[in-house]
Amino acid sequence: MAINEPRIRRQLPAFEELADLGRRDPQALEALGRLLTDDVIRHAGPASRRRLEGLRFRIEMERRRAPNPLAACARLSQMMFESLSELHSALNEPGGYRRTTGSSGAQIVDLNRSEPAPQ
């Protein structure tokens, strides 16, 4: 196997077949999506697997929270846009990107302090 050769051997059906399946049997289309997603995650390296599982969870939560499929699509599109924007910043301004990702503006509280906290 070549280095860049994909390890997943499943053939994705043509778009027309997927659209037809979605009209006839939406649950079957969802099951196919889960199967393909599971394959990708299963074949990912250990470092990527955890991140992909987290991403799958976020996607499923956004889909569940959305009142309808169109709203879910808009939410997922926004997630992709934000991720692409972050990648753009990291590639074009790596110094600035590193400085902004580590600073959350949160206040650190020392829980081991002996005196009471000011009110």
C-alpha cells in the first residue's frame, strides 16, 4: 500500500443514488452516513481519532438542537466557516494566531490561599 493510499475501501454511491435513498429511506441514508463516519474514525491515527470523535459529537449535538434540517445545515456550515477561518489565520499569521489562542481572558484563582477572598 502506498503512503497516501486511503485505507478505507468502501465505495461511496453516486450522488443521484444518495439523493434517491434520502427520499425513499432517510433512516438508511443516516445509517450509511454513520457507517462511513465510523470507518473514517476507526482508521484514523490515535492522535486524530479523539479529535474526530469530538467533532462527530459536536456535529450530532448541533443537528439535534436544530429545529429542522435546514437550520442544522446552517449551523454546520457556520462551524465549517469558523474552522476554515481559524485555519486561514494560522496559516497566514502564525505568530498572531499562537498569541490569541492561548489567552482566554479568564482570571486564575488560587484555591490554596489561606486568607479569605475579598468580597
